Amino acid sequence: MHKAGGEYMETKTQTHSGELKKELDTRHVNMIAIGGTIGTGLFLASGGTVSEAGPGGALLTYAVLGIMVYFLMTSLGEMAAFKSVSGVFEVYPSKFIDPAMGFAMGWVYWLGYSVTLAVELSASAILMKYWFPDTPGIIWSALFLAIIFGINILSTRAYGESEYWFSMIKVAVVVVFIVVGFLTVFGLMGGEFVGFKNFTYGEAPFVNGLAGMIGVFFIAGFSFMGTEFIAIAAAESKDPAKSIPQATRNVFWRILLFFIGVIFIIGLMIPYDDPNLLQSDLEAVAMSPFTLLFQNAGMTIAAAVMNAVILTAILSAGISSMYVSSRMLYSLAKSDKAPKFLGKVNSRGVPTNALVGTAIMGALCFLSSLVGDGAIYYLLLDGSALLGFIAWLVIAASHYRFRRAFVIQGRSLKELKYRAKWFPFGPIFAFTLCSVIVLGFNYQDFVSGTIDWLKFFVTYSGAFVFLICYFGYKFVKKTKIIPLKEIDFDNW
């Protein structure tokens, strides 16, 4: 690894001992792009968006966010195809904006997905009560932590294979849901012809107007988080110049099919004021829109099947959370923004110390929820949700400066193995929308004058951590925003 001025210049991904290994095939990267987004947010919480904004409002919200995520993925795709590195959320901001931005984003991204790992451990314990109500939940959480750690410690390929097959299960369920949904709604399975009446029922299709849509932006956006995993996996892909552009090009159509299709079916099938749509917690799997649809189609064991599918989604999310957070910790260590021992890699190309550190943090966050009221745990949990939008915001800014610097320095765009379309509209649109969501999440409380300050500080705790890391690093290291003409594209 080369250094210049004490800042990050290179993260190698060669296959010799001590470095990450390129073991992910194109099929792995494609399924990581899909699997990263399909989880409990789609299976359980999707009904809540229809309830709050109506079928039309929910569809429009998901469509707008889907377009934004597409542009965000093209931004990531362009940079990752040009230079694939582990820990993109630390490296790209450090290279194209300010090393302090990379430091802050790297640490909060690691923290956010370490907390997500803890969330998945808690969720697995709740779901297992469906089959084993008398077994202490901590036993299941410990078991699943061991499984998640075991898959990650084996090899990068083990992660890729597990995510591939878990994603295949999730994709199959979503496709079946959409097909059966259309057949059921239009009476082709022997039931009542529902048609589009729920789109014209009551206040539908738009419920609560613009306020209703803004209210579900956060939920819908959180459901999309995980698509960025492919950029992190690029550093361990056998052919990133081929696999990353391919996954990026396909992600929009997958988003359109899975998210828009599912929301459309839910809006057709269930009235927006049906109380079942508000059942978004893991203990209410029986009231999931997926479960309701399969039950209406005559599938009597729908709740048990969906319970198993959601458990698969949770395991998949836990495995991916440990993977991306350990790679982020590894990248921070390689760029002297974390202790060097966290950059140690075993003979199989796995950053073992970073994995252990991530597992310990996830376990501590999980255990904190079992002590007292779990205030610290929930503070981190709610704050980490907002960090997803901040990460997207930073990546949009990184890509904008990447392309601007590329042109200003007189380099040809033909050098780019994949070129994001509609530049600069894409990163500007993503940056603007993410900024509006981050700044306006609690705007209704301020307008009404009924501000819940505890909720406010809980929601923005992750943002506060980000700002402390950013300004703290700038103060200590005296870093500055890198002028566009001085951004180095060659020495990584």
C-alpha cells in the first residue's frame, strides 16, 4: 500500500496472503444487488406505507425513491468500475471530498450495520418463538450469531453463495406473490373480483396528501437500503469491470418489479384503512400482506411459510451486515483511520480481526437491549436508519466531484469502463432528495408545535455521531476539502 501525505492512496485486492481475495462471480454480485433490498421492510412494513399514504401515494413514493436509487447505483457503478476498493463509503469520500468525510462515513457506516446485525439477532429470537415459544430467545440469537459469523469466516465465496441462495428464495416468494396477487385480485382463482375498487375507495388513491407521502419516505427509503452492497463487494469480485455495470444496469428493473409490483398488489388487494396493514412488527407475521394474500389463495399454512421466509431474509441481512461492516473496518485500518490489527487478513482472504470486532459490537448492542429499558440500544437503532440516507448523500456528492475532477483535469470519459447516464442530474437529484428527507423527517412535529424532543434526538443521534467524527478528525488532522484539480486518480 502506497501513501502520500499520510492519506489513503491504495487498497489492494490481490489474491496473495494478507490481502482480500477476488472470489465473487458475476452471479453472486447480481444476487447481492437484489438480496440487499428484499427483507422485512418489504415483507412486513410495506403495508404500512399504503395505510399512511394510500395506494397511489405509496406507489408514487416508491417510484420516486426507486428512480433516486437507480441514479445512486449508476454513480456507485461508475466509480466502482473505474477502481474497485473495499470500504467504498470510506475510500471515495476520502479521495474525492475530504479525508475527514471518509473517516466519519466509514465509522458510522460500520456502526450502523453493526447495530443492524444486532437488530437481526433480536428479530431471529422473536421469529423462533413461533415454533419454540418456551425456549429463551437469547439461545436462538447466540446460535444465529454463530451461523452468521461462521459463514463469513469461511471465505468471501461462502458469503457470496449463501447470499445467492437466500436471495433466490426471497425473489421466488416475491414473484409468486405478484403473480398470485394479480390472479386473486381479478378473480382468476375463483374468489371475488376486486379490480381497482380499492384505488377509488374513500380518500384513495392519495391519503393524507403530501404529508402522507413525506411520512412514508423514510420507511420506503429504508427498504431500499442494501443496494449499495454491490460496490463494497466489487473489491472481491473476479471481474468488477463486467459484473458491477451489469448489476447496476439491472437494478432499476428489479426495483420496478419487486417494490412497485408488491405495493401495487397490496393497494389493489387491501383497503388503505384495513387495520391489518398497520401490523408491521415481527410478532404479527400472520397479518403480513404476503400472508393474507396466500391465505386468500387457499394456502392454509401461509403464516408458517412466511415465517420461514422472513427468517431467511433476517439471516441473509445478518450475513450481509457482518460482511459489509467488517470490510469497512478493514478499509479504515488500511487507511490508518482505525487500529492496524483490524486490517489483518488470513490465508483465505478474510479480515478475521475486523469480523471479530463487528461480531462483538453486534453482540454488545443486542445484549444492551436486554438490560434495563435498552435506551442505548434503541438510540443507536433509530439513529442508524438516518445514517443510510446520509451515506447515500455522501456518495452522490463523491460521484459529482469525481466526474467534475475527471473532466477538469482533461481526462477522457472513454477511460471510464462504465459511465453513469444523465450526469449531473443523477447525483444532484439523489443529493437533494436525501437532504430533504434527512432535514425534514420530523417536520410535521415542528409545524404542529408538538415537538417530541426525545424522538428528535433519538432519530438524529446517528447524524450527531457523524458530525462529531467529521469535525473531530478535521480538528486533529487539519484536513481540507480537496481541490478538484488535485484529486489523484492514478495512485490508489
